[in-house]
Amino acid sequence: MVGARCAGSPTAMLLARAGYRVLLLDRAEFPSDTLSTHLIHQPGVAALARWGLLDRLRATGCPPIDHAVYEVADIRLEGCSRGVEGQRAAYAPRRYVLDTILLEGAIAAGVTFRSRCSVNRLLRDETGRVVGVAGTHEGQPFAERARLVIGADGMRSAVARLVGAPYTRREPSLTCAYYAYYADVPAVFECYEKPEGWVGAEPTNDGATLVQAYFPLTAFSTVRTNAHHFFDEQIRTTAPSLHERIRGRQPLERLRGTGDQQNFFRQASGPGWVLVGDAGHHKDSITARGITDAFHQAESLVRLVGDGLADPDRLDAALEAFGGERDASLTGGFEATLSVARLQTHEQRLALLRAVRRDPELTTTYFDLVAGIGSAASLYTPRLLALM
């Protein structure tokens, strides 16, 4: 297993709990931070509960997020998702907190972990099947054989590159994003939208609030020349009420940003290898689906592999089924994310949201969709149509 963050550690943990020997490798040392929106939507929280890790997350003091606000044009929606499996609250932990919990869960399940590992070569048998990895560990060369090599090493996956995994769908990048942390700024899960602007906020660990600002990717070369100014201006014009709360405050840490928000599906697997998390599928962070999607993929892969790891033909069939299940389950969220990331407001959608605002049950259903629960069909009911 290459990559030990929110796709790799859960996959390794679940495989170890299923009785497999798992070696988990990562370039980083832990605990460590990484670029992230932090948000775990309710389906992801339910996964943590199933794995027995939710109480550990709660013990870090990361606040539950059980109230959401969404503002666009003259519309303000407030409410909460119905949740899933009894989990109505989302959480937005710092990644050095979450990733450590996930890694420790994997190690407790029996996974062997090595940090400061770089994989630069794959081992193959005479048929070309991947049978292991090679690279360096703390500067020393190593080689390890395995029945299955799993790439969970992010959007720029070395495993994907080494196996030559082709893109099966690739869409243009649409936004650039900057974010900062502020102390003592009250917030719930908040989203604010205007043409060519999107701002989000959510509480995280240690009494801090994460504030994010999104811009069209075409503006990146300009925004990066004076990121602090444009960040503040985007919040002031898109989310005035949030701007009032942070006015005059200095961020707790440096402003972080990226213009590399890729949108793609890669081929999920091949003989002896498979990609999970951002390695196989990545989308703009504006809908904060990445962590929750990674948890879903981990469970899906381990369920489909079952006890078939020793049989290459059975394993390959399971990996192919995983790819089909991944694409079927995540394509809807991919399309929805692209729609949001275009940073455009359309009168038809505004009319829909005005109708949703008038009905608490429809508002709850809308926040279910934001969390990735259910499908758009659950919103388009006779109840909604009567209000439009």
C-alpha cells in the first residue's frame, strides 16, 4: 500500500482486519499536515463510526457541525442534513489530527508502517503483472513483493504513473483556492456564492475556524500576486457577514493556496494493482467530497476483494468490479462539483433554491445532497414543483 493518508490508512486497516498482511508506505512522517478542506460529510462520519474511530476523533475536541448556512443572491438556507446511520453531524478536523487517527487505527489492526519511503519502481513477473514495489526508505534502497499493490498516493500518484493508468475522463480545471485559519471566530458549516466567487467556513480543532475563498482559475495569475488582498476582498464581497467576524484578525498560520485542482477519473486497476482515493479520481475541492469519497472507496475495495487475494483471476475480477462501482457511485458527485466549480449562478437554479427555502423538509433534503446523501431526484418532488 503506497500512501497513508485518508484513502491509504483506512484501506490498509480494513484489509488487516480481514486477515491480510499489509505493508503501508508513505513519503511523509506523521503527524503532518497537508493541503485539505478538512470536511468529513455525514457518510464519512458514519464510516468512522463503523470502524470504531469516531470517538477518537471526538476526543480531540473537533467540534460537531450540525448546522449549515448557504447564501446566494437573495437566498439564505439554514438547516441540517438528516444524516446517515444516525450521524447528523459533520466534522472538519485538521489533517494532522485525522490522518494520525487513521494511521494509528491501521497500525492497531496489524499493519506495518514505514514513513519516509519513496517508491520509484514496480516489480513485475514474466507476464507483466505487478508483484511489488521498489524504492528508498530513509535513503536506503528496498524492494518488497506483494499480491496486490495499492496506490493511495494522491492526485499526482507515483503508482498511477508507473503503471501508466490512463485517464478515462478528464475535465478542465476550473478554480483556484486559498484558505486560512482564524481563532475565536464563531462559525457553522457556511457556504456563500456569487458569480465568480465562492467562500466557505467551518470550525476545526483547537478553537480555530477554517475560511476558504475560491476564484476562477483564469484569475490565478493575478490573485497570486497579492493573495492576501484578493482573499480578503473575495470574502468581503461574497460573504459580508463572515468578513465582519474576521475583520482586523490575523490568520493563525500562513495563507495557503493552489491553482492545481484537477478533475479526472483514471483507470482504476490492472493486473496486480489498483488505485484508491485521489490517485484514481480527483475533483475540485469546492464541494469537499474528497475525504468522504476516499472512505467509501476503501470500504468498497475491501468488500469486493473479500477472501480472493490469493487467486489472481478472482482478484482481477474484483478489481474490475471496484472500478465500475467507483465510477457509478462517484460520477453524480463529480458532475455536481463541476457545476459548482464553474462559479456561475443561473436563474433556474435560483428559482429552485427560492422554492426550497420555503419548505423546511426540502431544505433538509437539499443539505442531504450537499453531504452526498441521496440523489437529485429526491429533491425534485411534487412538493417542490408546487412551490416553484
